[in-house]
Amino acid sequence: MDESIPRALQPPVAVALAKLVRTFPGPRALPGGLWAEPKWDGYRTVALVEPAGVTLWSRQGKELTRILPDLVSAMEAQVPPGVVLDGEAVIWNGDRLDFEALQRRMVTSKAALPALVQELPASFAAFDVLAVAGQDIRDVPFSGRRKLLEELARDWTAPLNLSPATTDMDLAKDWLKDLSATGVEGLVFKGASQPYEGSRS
């Protein structure tokens, strides 16, 4: 089976963007019913896993591979070629997310970067999958993509993580209340029957 990345998913990849809402959406607000996920405070990162190696890209199309070597190594070891992941690169400093530590990586020299990586390693929270085994699956409904992502992530170890997601809106409300202390910025809602619709705007 072809393990190369589909042509339509060559970087820069158009990522799905959320629309800000101030109130908790109703159960029929999105097609197929609601899924909720934490909104992480990090760098939105698309990972392209190819036979030749892994490259990481921001939602603006900037390559992040150099500044996230810890995530590159983990993906090369744990994710099969032909996969495209959408997620968030984050750094935990104690029990809080540390966005400034990510920003420091952007301006750190190549020589100084390994010490920074060792001091505050990055983690990856995967919340969607856009290709599996070289096949573009963006037209698959979110509930189906989520099952594929859960299967991919079944044997992952840190720093790779499956971002939690739930259809239980009471649990989602607890997340909204409890996770803010860790630096989580809010929730993202997706419709179970929605395809992945990337936007360059």
C-alpha cells in the first residue's frame, strides 16, 4: 500500500478553524450531534508522517520541524507512514501549560535548542487524523475519523497523546470549569457527521 502523503495534503495544509461562541451550544447545534474537546494553549500543528521522515507545520504553513525535534522522534517511532495528524504541540511546566516556553524555542539557536528541549520537553495532543495509509480521509465523518485516531493512538506513549473528546455534555461542562486552572483555553465542538473542512482564511 502507498505510504506517501496524498497530493492534496502536501504542505501547507488548510486546517479546520473554529468559530468563537460565548455560550454552550445546544445538542443539535452541529450535524450529527456534539463532540467536545479541550482547546489547548499551544501551537496548532499538522504532522506529516512519510517514509522519509516526519515534518511538522503550523496552521499558517510555517515549518516547525526544527523546533520540535522531540515530537519528530516520537512520531517517527510510533506513527506509521502515510498518516497526517492534526493536533496541538504544547509544553507542560509543572501542572500548567507554558506557551512562552514554546515561543522560546522559536528564537533559540540550533546550538542552544537541545538544552531547552531537555529542560521543558514538548507534548503532542492529537485531535484529528486527515490521512491513514496514504489515503485522504477528510470526507469521512468526524465520528469515523475519531475511531481511526483512537486506533492509531492505542499504543502511543509520551510525548504523543490522544486529546480527550466526549459526547457527554455534562462532562464537557466539568472540563470547562476544571481545566482552566491548567491553562486550557476553553472547548472546541465538532459535529459527529461533519467532514474535515480546512480553511485558509
